[in-house]
Amino acid sequence: MNGSGDPYDYDVAVVGGGSGGFPAARSSADAGLRTVLIDGGKEVGGLCILRGCMPSKALLHAAEVLHLARKAGTWGLNVGSAGFDFREVMDRISWSISRSCSGGSPRTMSRDGKARLESMTAYS
Ligand SMILES: Cc1cc2nc3c(=O)[nH]c(=O)nc-3n(C[C@H](O)[C@H](O)[C@H](O)COP(=O)(O)OP(=O)(O)OC[C@H]3O[C@@H](n4cnc5c(N)ncnc54)[C@H](O)[C@@H]3O)c2cc1C
């Protein structure tokens, strides 16, 4: 970060790509600053996307859809019998998470598409 123009020359370095770090890095990139987001995990996303808010809310949503389907008769709707396959529910959640993470790739994090924001994971 010394103005030398080498590949590791940034205006801002954000450590941690979770709910706090990711938007901070994106705002920095949107403001035109050459930004690097450094995360020690295998994926950028943090607790919320990878293991917290998103999987728990997706699970709650699946339970709600099942509940509504089972109660559909109350509204005069006939949807047959409603059941679930837990493996498929979890596969759907994993798919949603991976979709969110791929949306955080270096080329898409800068909203103007100029990719001033780069990310590094699993550094040592
Ligand atoms: C089950 C569950 C459900 C939740 N549901 C909600 C909800 O519905 N709504 C809500 O608002 N909040 C919810 N939360 C809380 C939410 O997940 C956290 O508040 C949020 O993730 C905090 O964001 P953060 O960026 O501070 O930290 P984190 O998301 O933990 O991100 C920190 C990042 O920094 C990286 N890191 C850590 N140390 C280093 C290091 N030394 N070097 C490099 N990288 C490092 C980590 O790999 C990680 O990616 C939930 C949490 C849980 C566990």
C-alpha cells in the first residue's frame, strides 16, 4: 500500500468478509477506492450467510411453506398431501448459500463493474 502500483497496492484493506466487512469493502470500492477484502475463511460470506441468518431463515421458510400447504384446505385449496425430504431441504439451502457467495466474487462486488474490489481467502 505504498503507491508503487504493484498488484498488492490498495487504498483500503478490509479484514473479514462477513456482514460487517463485505458492505464496508463494497462501499469503499463504490467510492472509487482500490479495495481488497481479506478473509481467513474458505469463502467470503461470514457467519450470517454461511451458517447463521441465511440457513436458519431458509429452514424457517421451508417449515412455513409446509405448514401453509398442510393448512391449504382452510382456504378451499386442494394441494394433496404435503411432506418433506430433509436432504432436499438442506440441498436447497446449500444452493442458496453458494449462490449468495458466488455473487460476492471479485468482479461483481464493485457495483460499477470496474472490479476495484478484490477478495482473498484462506491466506496464511
Ligand atoms: C443461527 C444464527 C442466526 C442468525 N440470524 C440472524 C438474523 O436473522 N439477523 C441478524 O441480523 N443476525 C443474525 N445472526 C447474527 C449474524 O450472523 C451476525 O451478527 C453477523 O454475522 C456478524 O457479522 P460480522 O461481519 O461482524 O462477523 P462474521 O459474519 O462472523 O464475519 C467475520 C468474518 O471475518 C473472518 N475472520 C475472522 N477472523 C479473521 C482474521 N483474523 N483474518 C481474516 N479473516 C477473519 C471470518 O472468516 C468471517 O468471514 C445470526 C447468527 C446465528 C449464529
